[in-house]
Amino acid sequence: MINGVLVHPLKKICDERGMIMHMLRCDDPHFEKFGEIYFSAAYPGIIKGWHEHTRQTQFYAAIEGMIKLVLYDNRQQSKTYKEVMELFIGENNYQLVRIPPGIVNGYKTIGLKMAIVANCATLPHDPVEMLRYDPHSNKIPYSWERVDQ
């Protein structure tokens, strides 16, 4: 587990009409503040990343499909500096993931359908605040290739 990354199981309330999928409430103990919420969609096999925010905290929940969310601790002062963390989240494992500033993140859609990821960020989007890295560079010690065992 990377220091400062939190994973919270989320509730789905289902009945014959459909479902409600909880994500984040202002009275949750892990809520920080509201900046903006947006949705990111990616086709199967697509990689979105690497991104590193310098000031904002992100709260991710994959509401449709499944993703492999990969986190890399790029904070030199952190006790988990340079650690990598993999999470498989989405409709089959519905969770909220808190990603603090300084954690490089990216995700790959896994499975056969598009993934939709909701991000409730603590700040509105500011392109100057976000750093981008090539998902296939050596900057992050991670390979996006599937591992069959």
C-alpha cells in the first residue's frame, strides 16, 4: 500500500428498477473538499496515463467496466517513495480510491467493454498543475503488458 492512498469499498443498492451507486459524500470521513467532478471513458485495452498532480487530490471510482489502476509514489519525502501499486476496480470490484498529490497514476481498461471512471477532484482542472509522462517510457518502472500465469 502506498502511503496516503486509501481504498474504500462502495455500496450499490440494487432493485428491480436498477441501482444506485454511492461514490462520495461531504460527511464521509475521507472527504476533503470539492473542486470538480468529471468522467473519463476509455475503450478496451486503452491506457490513460501517466498523470501526476502537484496540488490536487483525486478520488477515483470506475462506474462501468473494469480498469487496472496503477499508482507510483513519486514523493521523495514519502516512506513508500518509488513503490508501485496495482488495483483492479470497476463494476466487479466497486471501490473509491484516494490518490494524493505526488502519486503518478494511470489506468488501462481491461475486459471487453468501455470503462467509465468518475473523478471527484479537490481542485478544478488546471493544466499547469498536472504533469504528464509517456505511459511506455522508463520514467515509471512498470510494464502495462498483461501477465499470464
